[in-house]
Amino acid sequence: MKSTTQKYPISILASIVALLTFLMLATRGNHFTVFNDLPSASTAVFFLAGMYLRSIKSFWYFYILSIVIDLSSSYMRGSFGDCLTASYPALAFSYAAMFAIGFYAKASWNQQSALFNIAKISIALFTASAIAFFISNGSYYALSGHFYPLSWAEYTARVDKYFVSSISRPIFYVASAIAIDYVISQFFSHKTSAATQPSEHL
């Protein structure tokens, strides 16, 4: 996976990192009362980091940040058993799936139609979210030690009610980012087009 961050100004990269950091701090585990009603942005953060930051360093930054948040939250609650189990390391693979698929799903507004880009990102987000869910959820059921061994039928029955809510969490954040990306792209595209048009002389 080749980094392409050099295509973005440092100021833009810094702004994206700051915004994604804020989203993860504000919504992961709902540690801030004012943001309790917002869905967790963790999976969306990795998807968008892959799409816009496009550097493996950004993946490790947000992964370490997620661990720090979880450890801090568990310490404040005085309990580490519910979150930090033998299945916890599997979250790295869930987030890696979000990051990698986001990397390859980046929109190309000037080369492809808006409809094509929206469809591509929607399919990519659904696929990434589904993979991330089954990795994290399946590993938790299999390795956490909180459940007896389940058959496929029992597992499906238990997780069915969580699947839709899980894969829908990143939609709001990714859709908002894509809308902003599209508007900015069109603005600069029109601005560049206007600047390159020959001026008329009387």
C-alpha cells in the first residue's frame, strides 16, 4: 500500500488528522456526556483515514489512540474485563480492513461521475463494515471467554440484531465527509477551469 500523502498540503492533512482525532475522542465509548447520542466514529475514522490520509503511519496513530482511549476508560471505570479480553487484538484486523478498503475507495470526482463514485464508496463502506463486524464480533464470541462454544445457528441468532446497527454507524460520518469532499472538489474544479479559459479582448 503506497502512501500518496504528498498530494495534499500539510495544512489539509493536519486538519483531517485533528478532526478524525476529535471524532474518535468524542464518540469512542461515549466518554463525553454531550456526545452520548452520537454513534461511535471509530470504524469511520479508519475508513476515512485510509481514504484521505493514505499513509500506514496514520493507521498506527489511530490504532494506538483507540487503545489509549480504551485503557483510560477502563481505568476510570475500574474494570478491564469487559473490553480488554483475549479477543481485543483482533480489533487491529477490523480496523485494517476499514483502512485498506477506504484507501482503494477514494473518489475521483474529476475522472468518474458522481453517481459512480457514490456507488463505489457505498459498496466499499458496506463491505468494509461487514468484514470489520464479523472479525471483531466473531473473535469476541470465540476468544473473550464470556461465552460457551456456539454453533453457527446460535451465533447467527445472537448477532443478527447487532449487525445492522454496527454497519450503519459509520454512514453518517462517511457521507458527511464525501459531501464536503465533493463540494470542495467542484469548487476548485470550476475555479481552475475559469482561470484557464482565455480572456476575451474587445
